[in-house]
Amino acid sequence: MIQTYNKNYTYPIPQNYFLFSRHMETVVSGIRSTGKLHLGNYYGAITNFLEMQNQYRCFFFIADLHSLTTHPTPHDLQSNVRQVLVEYLAAGIDPEKATIYIQSDVIEVAELYLYLNMNAYLGELERATSFKDKVRANPDNINAGLLTYPVLMAADILLHKATKVPVGKDQEQHLEMARTFGNRFNRLYKQEYFPEPYAYNHGKQLVKIPGLDGKGKMGKSEGEANAVYLSDDAETIRKKVMKAVTDSGPTEPNQTKPDYIQNLFDIMKVVSPEDTLQHFENLYNRCEIRYGDFKKQLAADMISATAEVRERIHAISADDAYIRKVVEQGAEKAHESARSTLKDVRELIGIRKF
Ligand code: TRP
């Protein structure tokens, strides 16, 4: 499924890229540049991206401007952007099929953000759940960028006139705001210019990977030990899995599994062969399961399921020239789309042009 990384290959921009792709639906998704990817991201979001890049005109970008709301140090900002880029490429995002770029490289988005801000109202921005959550979590840093985060996100999407946005439930409200801002622009300038973007999952249900702490989904905010990262080495994965909470085992045949055990089985369902899963299900149901063995097997299967991606992360990360090439090419393709939108938008608004 994953195309092998070949550092000597120059990815061509198809000559008529934007001619033929204009008739395809456009997908835009922003990737938060908060560092390493874990298995939850991989089986959840990324496998979806891999399917979409074959069918749609896709723009995947690293949202470095959004991350400025929390004031990262220049060093952290740069290394996180690089890490995320490397890991998406390693996971199989193909710069020949999809446009992968860094948000700040296509600075037209800031101009569109400015225009959209003129029609975004304080009341609606203050009502956004994400804003209220952030105010509660960081009362000392309630900056205007945080307030207008949904406007920048709308600009990201409208910049390419996207209709499909692969995001999780927590982003639904932002998408609704993007539709509002786009429609308001259309009404104000009496043009059906921006199409309506909707949340989109590629046909199948998103796979949810639970965390190792037995409490919920895999995520980095829940603590290092809860998440297994694509870049973790085999030993680290083994240690994390062996530390996962278990108990003294089932006491009755076919007993319902407690959450923390069910979670481990759910991970096994994704990374292990069917007969391995069945084997441990049977042992559990007969009250013969030994959690030590179970976790050893789970760790081994997690390691082999991610081995290929891990190797590619190391190879790509060591190849500055390749990374630069991908970034330049992505910026160029995204620019072409952004330039044409901004040209129209300026004209619709009546920005002086003489
Ligand atoms: N807000 C999104 C998140 O937190 C990231 C994002 C920024 C995004 N701009 C976007 C997602 C545009 C989709 C489209 O995950």
C-alpha cells in the first residue's frame, strides 16, 4: 500500500495538474504541528488521507500559523513542523498525488483571513466551544489569534474552494463557521463564489485506537506512556505495552472484558493477524489468558505493523535535500491555487486594481 520512498526521484508536477483537477472535488486538511504522530493518528486520520489522495484534488498542509496562538519557541516550531512533515511522508502521503505544504509558505491565506475577519462577529467567535475551552485552560493567554482561530481555518479551506474536509468530531463547529463565513462573503458580494465545505470520512468508519492507560482514546495529552508513537523504537514500544494496566484475569468463562482489557484487544484487532486475535479471545473466554504473554504478542505485532513506516521516518529525516524539494514543490502547487482565489476575491471586494 505504501509507496517506497525514493530520494532520487524528482516528483513531476503533472503539466495539466490544475486543468484536469479543477473538475475534481477538493479536499483540504490541516495538520496540527504539535510533533510526533502516534498509532491513533496513523490508523485514524492518515490511512484516510492515503485513500483520498488517489481520488481527489488534495491539499494537506501543516498548520504552523495556527500553532502560534500558544507561542512556541522558534526552535520548537521549526522542529515540530519538520517532524510532522517527515512522518506524513513516511506514512505514505505522496507529494506526486497530493499537495503537501506548510501553511506559512502560502501567505495568501493571511490575506484571505484578513478579509474574512471583516465579516466574522465577536459574538459568534466567543461562542465557539474551542475558544471557551482554551479560555478556561489558559486564562493568561486569551489572545485575538485564539479568538479568530476559526477564521484562519475557514481561510485555509476556502483558499482552495474545498468541499471535503477530513476532520474529527471536535472540528465540526469550526466547519460550520467556515460555511457561515463563506456564505456571508457570497451574499455580501452577490456571487456564488465559495462552495460549502463539509466534514468527510472516506466511506468507512474511522478506526479508533484506544490508549494504553485504559481510560480512552490514544492521545498525547493523556501522557507519554499512553501513546505509542510511529517513531518509537521497538524497545520503547515493548516497555509501554508491558506497562499497560491489566488485572489478575477473568474469573468466569465468557466474562465481559473491563475497559482497560477491551482496549488492548481493540488495538490487537488492528495490528495483529485475525488468528492471533482469535487465539487470545479464546484463552480469555476460557479464563486461561496470561496477560504477560498477551502483551508480549501485542507489542511484537505493533512493532512489526509499524516497522516499515519507522524505517522511512529515519531515512527521510536524514535527507534534507529531499525534504526541501517536497516543501518547495508543495508551496508552488498550493500557491497556484491560492493566487487564483485571491485574484478573484480582491476583484469581488473591489480592492483597487489600476
Ligand atoms: N483546527 C484543526 C485541528 O485542530 C487543524 C486545522 C487548521 C484544519 N486548519 C484546518 C483542519 C483546515 C482542516 C482544515 O485539528
